[in-house]
Amino acid sequence: MLAEINTFLNNLIWGNILIYLLPALGIFFTITSRFVQFRYFFKMFNILRDTSHEKEGHISSFQALMLSVAGRVGGGNIAGVAVAITLGGPGAVFWMWIIGLIGMSTSFFECSLAQLYKEKDGLDSGVYRGGPAYYVTKALGQRWLGIVISILLMITFGFAFNATQSFIISTSFESSFDIPVWITGLVITVIFGFAIFGGIKRISKFSEVIVPVMAVGYLLIAIVVIALNIEKIPDLITMIVTEAFNPSSAIGGGIGAVILQGAKRGMFSNEAGLGSAPNVAAVAYVAHPVQQGIVQSFSVFIDTIILCSCTAFIILLSGVYTPGVQGVEGVLLTQNALVAQVGPYGGYFVTIALFLFGFSSMLYNYYLAENSLNFVSKGNKTFFTAFKILCIALIVWGSFQDLASIFSFADLTMGLLAVINLVVIAILYKPVLRLIKGYDRQLKEGKKPVLRYKDYTEFKIDKDTWKEIVNNINDKKAKV
């Protein structure tokens, strides 16, 4: 009965609401911002290179980018793409690209809002807090809705997504090294239990080292596969585009299933509009909210356009995928595809990559859940202890589940969270447009943009937080 209810709600949310709401708002944000994700694309490199505004004890733009990539890049890139291709065919890849490109603007809006409405954490003077729960409370005055968002974030990331990552890692180790899933699950649980007591600063330092190494490594092995099949690339891209609008008869559900799988797996992977990345974006110490919006928009590009495409090309060039055949799916399909291209070491590489990406995602997911718990409980230590125990227990639980139930549970909680967050962003789009105009104006003046917080007081931002940041930046400029 629970399975039937879950299926009904999933079909309702994804098949009748998000399938229209997600692209519609993405297009709306793209047009109203004058294609902000493309206009500002190359400014991201200047922002990451500029260290003049960084402050010791805070999270930098680069660390925030790596932390968000650590969360976005994980099982969704390796296993999720395989699921999309298995259930939706090659055409699902095209719709993942579309969702990624328009999702860049959605991520820009939500992360700029998170920066604008962030506040200083009373428990730790070196950290800022922010995210959907904060901007819905401050901007709309609806704390009850902030609590609902926080609870959904805790369920989605602290529970569902971490259980999903545990399952993906455990089954990959069983396939590559013949290690029972319960052993891998226990090992992950022990390491995770020790790691979550390190806080956001330790997680960010871990991410800024491991994520670039593994992302570049995965990109390089994909390049090797592409190079070995370079003559097939034009036909492959043609097939992806053709199948997006005219899917093979072997794909059940027709074009609707193709679009749905591309949208679901694309969003599961890049999390644009989901309300997760804003929690990390708010922590970054930047001079202007738009800067973190630009950086987080690029994070979506890295995840979907680059890394998801790597997995799709590896699978579709390997010859192991057969339309309509669902006997092998998920991470096992990706592993088999890489083994077919580069030999048995390819499967081992996928397993190690999954572990590192997946584990960094689990730490990121936990931080999001903890941030949400902090909003609800105001730092109650009893709640935090109980929550940590529950999160740890669910890591073990996830390693024993089957792929369908894990993804189905994650789809439901993610869908509920996405609907609420997308509606909130749509209501609050005007402050972001004001931020963009202010940012553009300072660029035309030949200045490095700094938030002129007095111009935004009507939006009920935390003036003291931004006053301190701006004063620190101005003092630093004066010393130079």
C-alpha cells in the first residue's frame, strides 16, 4: 500500500507538476535576467581567481563551488545517467542537457537569494547560515513554511539521498571486488560517523582537494573513450537528438517517458531549483550576492553538461546498452560500459570514483540536513545527537535496498521540496533582478562590485551582516 501511495504521489508531482513547472520557470528566469547564465559565464573565472575579498575563517567562493560540486556530483552522474538511458533511451540525455542549461539560471536565482538573505550564525561566529528556509522566512515572513522546507531538506538529503549514495557505493564494490554490500555499508557508516563531527570547514577543505582530482580523472577517462571512438561521435549526437523527439519503439511510454526520465535524472544530478545549493552558497564570504549566483550556476554546468555527458558517451559508445532491455541498470551499466572500452581496470575506476564522489556527497548532504535542523531547533544539542544517530543508521539501511525503492523515495521527497522552493523563487525573483542591475551598474562604473546593502533594505535583509562584510572589504582596500 505504501508503495502504491508513493508511486501515485511521484506520478502526480513529476508527471503533472514539475514536468511543466521546472522548465517553465527556468525559461522565465532565463528571459527576465536576459540569459544571465550565458552573459556571466566567463566572469566566473575572474571571481574564482580574485582572492582580494576572501577572509580567513570563512568559506571562499572556490571552496563553496567545490562543496556544491561535491554534492551535485555523485551517484546521479554515474548511476543516474545510466537509469535515465535504461528507462528513457538515448533521447533522455538531450533533455538532461536542456534541464541543465535552463537550470543554470534557476540555480543563479536561488543562490543569489541565499546570499542576499543570509545571516550570521550565533553559535559559530566564523560561519554564515542561509538557504530557502531563511529567505522564505525573512522575505515572506512565513516561518512555518521555512520549517516545512527544513524538514523536507532533512528527509531528502540527510535520509533519502544519503541512503541512495550508500546503495550505489555498496553495489559497485560488490560488483568490482565481490565485497558483500553489508560490509561496505558498515565501513561507510563508520567513516561517515567520524566525519560528520568535523563541521562545514573540514568538509569544505576535503572537497576542495578531492573533487577537482576525481572530476578531472573522470573527464580524462571519458576523453580516452571518446578518442577511441571519435568517428562515431557525429552519429551518436545525431541519435541523441533524434531519439529525444522520436524515441525507439522499444522505449515504453514514448516521448513522455524520455522527457520525464531526462528531467528527473537531470534534476537529481544537478539539484538546480531544489533548494540544496543555496545552503552552501550562503556560507561563502563574497562581496556581492551575484558573485555566488554566477559560481553556483557554473556548478550546474560542470555537473550536467560536462560530467553527465561523460557517462552518457561512455555508455552509448560501448555497445553494452540495448534499447528496451532493463536487465542491467544503474552503476553496473556504467561499469560494464567502461570495462568494454578500457578493460577491467575501468570497472575498478568507476568504483573508486563512486566512493570518493559519493562519500563527499554524503558529507555535503549531511551538512544541508544539519543546517535545516539548526533552523528548526535553534541549536538544541539533544536534537542534533538524535539526528546524527538516525542519519548514521540510514547509511546502513541504504546499502541493503534495491535501486527502484531508493530512487523512488528520493524522487518523492525531492519533488515535494522542488515544488515549494520553485514557487518561492518565482515569488522572490524581483530582488534578484535588482541585484543583477546593481551588479551590472558597478561593472560599467569600472568598479569591483560590492553590495550596496542600503539600496535593498525594503527586502528585509540582515543589514548588520552585510554592513560588516562591506566594512571589512573597504578596510582591506584602504590598507592596500
